[in-house]
Amino acid sequence: LLSTALEKIKGVQRIEELEQYKVKFLGKKGELTGILRGMGSLAPEERPIIGQIANEVKEQIQRAIEEKTAILEEKLIEDKLQRETIDISLPGLKREVGALHPLTIVRREIEQIFMSMGYEIVEGPEIETDYYNFEALNLPPNHPARDMQDTFYITDNILLRTHTSPVQARTMEKRADAIPLKIISPGRVFRKDDDATHSPMFHQVEGLVIDKNITLGDLKGTLLLFAKEMFGEKQKVRLRPSYFPFTEPSAEVDISCFLCEGKGCSLCSQTGWIEILGAGMVHPNVLRAGGYNPDEVQGFAFGMGVERITMLKYGISDIRELFNGDLRVVKQFARG
Ligand code: FA5
């Protein structure tokens, strides 16, 4: 019995198996217990001898099991350590770094440039009334120029603003006739437009200056300074005569398109120039509606397209790239 038991215990590989042998050899119904039970049938002088042998066998089996348990437990721990070692030479998991959207980068840059010229930032609502979007800007009902901007109407009187110009009217009204007034107003605007350079939702930055003795020269100088700060010293601007009901005279302002080196390309058409904003001298009717006296003060205003400036700055030829949610566009602007 002893030699079979020791043999079996030696060969055991798993702790659970060992438990089974413990029951088999030493348990209440085990083989050794059976032998001890049978001692009653032995001659009295044989009992102590057999009893002693049986006890020794029991002890040896117990010791063998204990030793084997210790060995197997140690092996378990070793296996576990082996499995769980960390290979410190493997490259770590890289955390993705977020990036600002190019439109946010450019909007902040525009804000910085004008703040350094002493402008204050004001905001206005995206859902506007007909009054501020049109009427206060010298566009009475049925004025033909309302068709210049295809409007999303919510009701007859409420609409999604088609430009940031209503903030001009709101600010003049609020500040009464305070001068000098120097504000910019960035924000989202909406029009029924949709092609490679026109999006139904886009961003403008409105600018408005009111003071004594303001001239068209001040407007051009301001815009030229802005263009140079934004695109570099060599940048040129050109004013084309245009029409807006809320300015007189009015101009559309182009900047030279360095993407196509003045020769024309998909972004800047054949001319080599791209229109980035509308501007002009504030119309006397608008000054009056805002509580100013046009005989005493003048003003200039402009509204620039943030997408156009962004496209030019980063060489993006389709405006939809800015809104399709493709992270590859944004990731190019990640720092670090
Ligand atoms: C206006 O919106 C006038 N409110 C600008 C203005 C302000 C004139 C103050 C005078 C005084 P216009 O519709 O041209 O003007 O738009 C201004 C600029 O917005 C354009 O030069 C262009 O850069 C940009 N823009 C216009 N429509 C879109 C569009 N659908 N998608 C992207 N950019 C556009």
C-alpha cells in the first residue's frame, strides 16, 4: 500500500488530484482506515506491531502529500508570474491628443488681430427677427435686395440669421450714441446655399466702427492690416464696388490668392483673387435706426467669411471638407 501510494503521489500534476488521493488512502472510507478497522480480528500480540506499522504508513503518506502540495503550490505561483510578466520593451499605448477644428483656430486668430486693434467682441442670437436681420439694416419688407441672401424662415417674422450684420443693429441700439464704438461679432449664419465654396451653415465675423471723421480710407487700411497679419506681409487686398442696402458706398473685398499664384485655380476661379468679405460705410438710415446722428458721426462695417479665410490659409478647395466630420482633417492640426 505504501509504495503504491507514494508512487501515485509522486506522479500527481494538479492539486485537485492530490486531494482525491488523500481521500482514497487516508479518508474515512480509505484503504488505510480499512486496514486499521480490521485489526480486531488479529491476535492480541500482533495488534501493537501492525498498529505501529499502520501509523507509520499513515504518517509517511501524509508527509508525502504535504510535500507534494507545497511543490505544486509553488509551481502554480511560478506559472502565474511567468504568464503575467510585463514586457517593458514593448511600446506603450499612445493617448490620442485632441485638436482644435481649423475654423476655431482661424476664428480665434481673427479675434486676436482685431482685439489687438482695440476691438471688443460682442455676440448676438442665431435665431433672429426679421427686424434686426433686415429692417433695421435698411431693408424694408419687399425690398428686392432681400433676395440677395436666400433665407431659412421659421415664421413670417422669425428666421435663421443670414449674416452677422443684425448684431450691428442690436449693439448700436444698446449703446445708444456712445462713441467710439469698435466691435467685432463672430458667429454662425445660415443660407440656402450649397456648393464647393458655399455652405448652408457658415461663419462670419462682423466688424463695426463708429466715431467722428471715419472714412473709407480707415476701412481699407484696417482690412489691409488684417490681411497682412493673417496671411503675411505680401498680401494684397482689392475693393470692388458693390451694393449692400446697409452701407453706402459698398464694396466687396478680395484678397490675392497665393494658392494659385495669381493664375486662377479651383478655389479662386480664373482671376487669382478670392472674395472674403463685404464692407462699406454705414448707411445714414442704419445709423439713425441705431440712435446715432449721421450728421455728427460716421462708421464703417464689414462681414467676413471665416470658411473662405480658412480654406485659403490651409489650401482646402472644398468647403464641405470642413463639415464632413472626417477626423483626418482635424488631426492635421493636433499639437505635439
Ligand atoms: C454679407 O453677408 C454682408 N452682411 C457683409 C457686410 C457686412 C457688408 C457689413 C457690409 C457691411 P455677403 O453675402 O457678401 O455679405 O457675405 C460675406 C462673406 O461671407 C462673403 O464674402 C463670403 O466670404 C462669405 N459667404 C457668403 N456666403 C457663404 C456661404 N454660403 N458659405 C461660405 N461663406 C459664405
